[in-house]
Amino acid sequence: MARDFTIIVYGATGFTGRLVAEYLAANYPTLRWAMAGRDQNKLQQVRAEIGAPPELPLLVANASDPASLATMATRADVIITTVGPYQLYGSELVAACAAAGTAYVDLCGEPAWMREMIDAHQARAQTSSARIVFSCGFDSIPFDLGVQQLQKLCAERFGTPAPRIKGRVRAMKGGASGGTVASLKATLAAAARKPSLFKLLADPFALTPGFEGPDQPNGLLPRYDSAIGAWVAPFIMAPINTKNVHRTNFLAGHPYGNDFRYDEMMVAPGLGELGKAAAEAIAKANPFADDHGPKPGEGPSKEERESGFYDILFVAEYEDGRTARLSVKGDRDPGYGSTSKMIAESALCLAEDVKGTGGVWTPGAIMADALVKRLEAKAGLSFQPE
């Protein structure tokens, strides 16, 4: 039986949720979709401000009211949620979607919570055919799909996957969103209350239950990377991206190999900038820092979003010296402009392009080439061999 909507955007009155709604309204005029949030008046205001049709349905749902989430989950093929930190506000919606057989996409970069949801809902989602897909924004789509596309290239070129890939952020204008920063702070606060979580946060295979791969490069110390001829420093999002890359390999049956090794770092402009880059990475990871970055619900102007970009290089290395390279580039700032397009296209990909079995997935494991095609056609990303 057809549901009322193809997509519901939950959290549409928040900064990122509003961008997602604006993107759908501008680019998919015939889509059956709705906006959802806690406040009917704010939803009406956002609907008018983004130029959506006045008849676009508005739904009231609240993370503190599980019944409202359960009802919402039964009405859509796919739920997009931008309501984070997910460990504080997301558990009931995942449970509702898993029970209702509803596809779900979010922007989560909270590995401890993700593992909790995997353990709690994998079996139920498989039974109900719900496809739960975390991390459908800058963390971790460009990295997850960048590795997937490079391994596809390696298989075509060399007949075998690369045992080692490096992810190197060469350039980026615009940073993590206020929601990402809030999620990081919530994660570290939870670990302070429950120290056993630190072990999970440090484990590259925290999202591959029952599988433990080889030792991984940790990317925590600045160094000179001869493969790219540049100094590299720690990258704040590596702890979540690397876990998702390994989960994709795990869910897909280890096409990258059982001994696959992967790390991510950011390129420093030169030796003199290395200390600055490392210090900035550490400062951004400090949940108690007195930073003046965006708070949840806040973000950069349209001009700032449109002037942002990112450029990530992936380098595949073989023990015999063979190499292959692929770049992933985005035409908007990573935390908002590009992320809002990526999560919208992920939801549309699940609704229109791929079916797949139920379970808790990664973008690279369930959508892969289909999502890459969408992102290149619609969302301003490119995946190109170098």
C-alpha cells in the first residue's frame, strides 16, 4: 500500500533541515514530500520563506513524544532527520523506522550511538525491510564513496583491490556544522560518564560487530607523506569516517580484503603551517574549548556556503609499488551547502534507485554507484581518477 509521502524532512525548522527542504522544493517540484518538526508555526514560516507551495503538508513530531515519531514513520517511504545530536534525540526515531519498515537517513557522526543502534535494531530492520543509513553528509559520504570508487578503479585496472588507501584532505573552505560540533561534545561527555566508550571510540572496527581487522594507521601525529609530497596533520572527522569505510567493506563481504588498511589526514600547506594545522585540529576536537563557531541551528550565509568547497585525494598503494589515485570534490561548503544536498539525494536514491534488504547500512554498502551517479548529476560532487 502506497504511503502518503515519498520523503519527510524531520527537523525542517533547524538550519540544516531548512536547507534540505529548500533544496527539495527548488529541485523536485513533483515530489510527494512533507516537512516535520516540533512547532507548527515555525514550519509554516519556513515553508513560506523557502518558496515551497502553500499546500506542502506540515507534520508536528517531537523527539520527546515517541508516539508522534511512530505515526510519522508509517507515513513516508523515507525519513530524513537532521535532529541531532542523535544520541540525545535520535533513538526513538530509529526504533520507529525499524518497526515500520521505513527507510531512514541522517547526518550522524556519533559512532558509540551508531553501534548501539546497530546492536538494537539490525535484526528488526532486516525483518521489516527498513533500510537505516547513517552518516549521509560530509561525514561520511565523500570518504566512504571515495574509497569505494577508488577500489572499483583498482579492480578494473589491476584486477585486485588495494590493500592500503590513504585519504588526504587537500583543501577545504568551510567547516563542520554546529550540529557536528554539538554531537562531538555530546559524545565526549557521554564517554566521560562511561569511560568504556573511549575504547569503542578508538577502535577502527567499532562498527563491524564480530570482525576485527589488522592494525590501522592512526593519523594522530603530523608527518611528511612521501606518497603525496606534503606534510599532513590530524583530520578531525577521521575517527568516524574510517569506521564507516570499514563497515562498508564489512557489509559488502570484504571486497577490499580482510586485511584492508585505511587512514585520513589533512594536508598542511607547508612545514611552517604544520603546527598550526595540528593545533587547529586539536582545538576543534576539544569539547570544552571556548570557540565562536556556529551553534546548532546556526550556520553561514548563502554567500559563504556557495563560496565553500572541498578537495579530497585518495591514494591506493600496493606492496609491489603500484598506485592509483582518485579525487572527490564538492562545490559548496562541506558542513551545510554540500551536506544538505548529499542527504537529500541519499533519500531520493533509497526511494527511487536502490531497494536492498533491510538492515543498518552505510551509503557505500547500499547505494554505492547509484548514489555517486546522483551526486555527480545533481549535488555538485565529482569523483575523478587522477
